[in-house]
Amino acid sequence: MLTVSEYDYNRNFRKLNNDQNVFHNALYYVLRGEKRFHVEGEGHDYDLVYEENDVRAKSDPAFPDSDFFLGEMLYPPYFFYDENDISKINLDLLEGFSEIFFEETNEYTAVIADLALKHTDLKVTFRSSNIALFPWICEKAQCHPKPESDNVLYVQREYYPDFSDPHRYSTLELFHCLFIMQWLTELPIEKVKYLSLMIRKTEGIGSILSTYSSTSQALKKYGIKPYVEPNSTRFSNELLTKYFSIGEEPEDASKENTIYVKCFNSFLLNHFIDLHPADVNLNMLKPEFIDQMKEYADSIIGGKKVLGVLLRGTDIIIANYKGSYNPAPIEECIRIIGERIKEYGYEKIFVATEDSFYLETITAAFPGKVLAVAQERHRVSDFKGIKYISDLEKQNYSGAAYYASVEDMTVNYLYAVYMLSRCESFISNCMCSGAKLVTSFNENRFVRNEIVSEMLAR
């Protein structure tokens, strides 16, 4: 991103004309190693300074202190983009608002403002008076200390972690979401039929199904069908096709009609995807597998009044997520579960967790009430020098035993999720792929559906 700075008269930098091509001209030289430029024209002299997008985002105090976010690029550099290629700009993200308000003036906010002025009826407002440096924008944009409308798309400088909030973005986030299709492919959008989605091997099956669902919805307007890139996950293709009905690689997929996504975070962790809630319904599972789970649930739950509880632990604790994705303390979960049992008279609690300490703790707190499926469980102390359950699996198993372990874990996980979806009400200690999956399988029929981490944050 190119940011605006005062003209440094004490140093010599390449001089650029202050016109609508100034950002592209500067980026041309950024690729050749230059980082600062003098811009002159019509009495508006200033400097443009290049900052790497990902460095800027990850140095923000609000950026998550988690390897999940820090370990991979989140915001691409965007050395090349075309404001005139509207077919590959997601202008629908600007729909439904009466005003767009920018906290800062820089390359990205100037470009977005220009798009809004040309292609929408939005009122464009800047807090920073530096917008006067760009005559082609300031003629129609306004400068105010705060938004003038209640129905505003607010664009802030700081990183904003809630990708499901359509009303607020960071500058980097909004630019990335608008231009993400240009980053993904140089193909004309009308020639793209498929998107090959590489899902990193740390992701569990819940994340894979949620990712596939949200991606399908986000790309639907383009007529693009996603599929999971073969052998990109830790689950074999044989396992995925045995239990799931999700997109397989089409026979006619080729580089002439397919987008190949290789950067998981940059593609998925943004409003473009997350504004489309995962709709992971049972149709994504093979019918014979559903029948087996239904038979099991009928025999265990039957007509009992059961509270479903999901306690995500181990590697999600180590990941150090913030907000609703950070697991609530087990003591708080037990307190709330106890209150719900007393208030609503639940006969049993069905508990799904991969954390052996959580299962032991809740079983001791509610003796005789806990139901659970058999599955391999771990403790936080098991994760010595490793960060993910997938790493622990590789450490404990190899060869055929590894793939057998992954399949067993996957089947048990889905049994647990299905059992939770059959309960009268549901409580999760945090927001996670499993919680989303349970709600989807249940089709929003729970009498009560609560996320403890969200409740404690209110």
C-alpha cells in the first residue's frame, strides 16, 4: 500500500505527476526497489511511501497473536490491479449503504472512493483532509470528522477482526475483498468455471466442510464451482469420497478455466468469504453414513431431554485466538451448564470434546449425567513442540496406521456432531467449525443455542 506523507524537501526521490495513474506509476518503481516518491502537481506536493500490506497488518496491535494468522500471508501486495475491470471487482459489498466513511487517506481509500463515486450512489466522506491532495476525488467527496449517516460503511485504519460484520472493514480488508478476484486470476472472469481450493493439512473435517460451503456461496454469483484440491488436506481422497458428497476435481478442469488457490488465509479469512455463513447440511454426507448415525442417535438419545455440549480444547487453546473463538474457561461452562440443567430439567448431557481434561472435569461435575462417543482424546500437555492435532497424529502414527487413525477420528467426530445436533439445546465453549457444523446439521431447530465465549464478552 502507498501511504501519504509530507513532501521531504531535504531528500531526492523520483518525481511523479499527481494524476489518476500516480499509484500505478509508483508501484511500477516499487517493483524495482524504490520505496518513496515525490508527487507534484497543481500546488499539491506530497510524498507516497510504500508499506508492505502484510507487514502493516501484522504490526497492528489489534492483529491476532496466533500462529494461525501469523504463519501465512493474509493480505497480498497488489502490485497490479485494474480499477476499470469491473467484472472482477466485488462492488456488491458496497450495496445497501447510504455513505462510505474513510478514517485515512492513502492509495487504497482513494481508489475505493473513486470506484464508489463512479459506480454507486454512496456519499463518500473522509476524516482526513489529505483527500484534497487528489483533485479527481475531492471534487465530489466530503471531509467530516465522523459519518453523517446511520447507514454507513465504516472503513477504519486498524485491523478489524470480525469478518462477519458487513458494516465495518479495515482499509486493507475492504480493498482486498473488492479486488480479490483480480488477485486470484488473470483469466477473464467469464472463462472461469472452477476453483481448486487447497486446504492446509492442519484443518479438521469441520473446517473443510464449512470452507467448501462458504466458498460455494461466495462464488455462486460468478457461476464458479469450487472443489477441494486432491491431496491438499490430511484426509485421503478415498476417505472424502467415502463419507462426503462434496466437489471432486472435474475431468475438464484445466489452467484455461480454473483458479488455483494456494494461500489459505488470504482467500478465506476475509469478508468476501465470511459474509456467507457456512450451510453444511446433511446432504454433504453420504446417505448410508447418515443412516448409521441416525440409528446410533436413536438408541442413545431416544426421547430423552438432552443438552448438547461442545468443549473445544487442546490445540485451539494453544492457538491463542481472540474474542468468540477463544474457549471460555471450563469453570464458567460448568456454571452455565448447571444453571441450564436446573432451569430446564435436562436428563442427560451429551458432551463432545477432544480434550480428555475437559471430559474428566465435566463428568466429575455432573456424575451420572454425561454421555459421550468413544474417541481418542488429548491434553494440552501432549503438545510439546507441536501446535495442531494433525501434528500429534503424525507424531503418534505412520503409514497405514496414520490413515486408519484419521478415518477413525473423522467418523467419531461426525458421530459426535450429529449427536449434538439431535439434542434439544446446544452450548459451545467457543465459536469454532464444530459449533457451526452442529447448528447447520440441526437446521436452527435448537430451543436454545449458546456460545459461552460470546456470553461472557457481553
